Amino acid sequence: MWSVIPFKIKLWIIIPFSILLYLLFSTVIGFDLIKSITTTASVTGISALLFGEYAWKYIYMIKPEFFEKYICPDLNGQWLAKIESNFDGETTVELPLEIKASFFSIKMIMHTNYGKSNTSICRISKEDDGSFELNYMYRVQNDRAKRGDAQFYDGAARVNLINSEIKELNGVFFTNRCWREGKNTAGNVSITKQ
């Protein structure tokens, strides 16, 4: 969610908070300059950690429709990914997917009957038209690789949040699976909240 917030608003959050903390430590408590600065930095960091991992969920619950529209939708939970790939002519699979998001990060994990997939980079952004887009890179561990297939391969995808009420993401993906043989894969992906 943090990546979606405009830079100027981030400054309006961080700077006043830090100034108030500094004034608290230097004026009210009476710390010297160095101790006030280091304590302010420490408390700001710890506050960000606690807010980013835990407190944001409770604030989000107060006004979820505001956050869904203006900040970022809460994508945490279990999803079902329908992947239409050009692998072996044309292949369609449906796989369970888990999205774990905090205020500062987002991660996707997919376990399958042939291996697993984890995102190495995952970022949500807000487009100029107000819609949300999720971009991610992932690594697949293919434990059931057949002859001529890759045991490990990387991929990337771009999906757009189509319907924030029912939580549906649609977009495209591509991989470097067996790219030296010209068999790398690409296709459409549709992800729906369960």
C-alpha cells in the first residue's frame, strides 16, 4: 500500500511525526541533541514496523471503502488463479494462490502438485485512471519436469484489478521456460478471491 501513496503525502506523514517526536524528546523529556535525534529515528522505525505489520489492518477495518478506492485494496487471502498458457500447444490450469500483504510489502505464494512458485518482486501501483495494477516477477520450482522441460524458470505478470468488490485480477504473463529451445510460455491469467 505504501507504494501507492503519492510522495508528497508520504512526506506529510513522516515529517510532522518525526518533528513531534523530536520535540517530545528534546523539549519535554530533556534529551540532548544527539540522543533526541537517535531516539526519534528509533521510535519512527519501530512505529513504522508495528504499523506496517499490524496496526494498519485495524485502521483499514474502520473505513474499508475509503481505503479500497483511494489508498489500496486489501489483497490478503486465498485466491484461485486460472492460467491459460501456450505451453504444449495450449494449456489451462487452475491453481490456488495465497497473497500476503502488509502496509509496506506484498508477496504471492503458489503451491501446486508439481512444485511451488514464489514472487521475488511484487508491486501494486495506482494507474492514472484510478485503477490498480499488480506487477510481479516469480520463480517456479518444477519438481515434475519432463524431458526437455526446465526444473526452474522465471516469469513475470501484469494484472489489473477489474472488480474491487469481488476482487478479480486479469492480465498477462510470460516466462523464460525452455527459452533456448524456443518453448518459453506466455498467456492470460485471471485471479479471483476465494
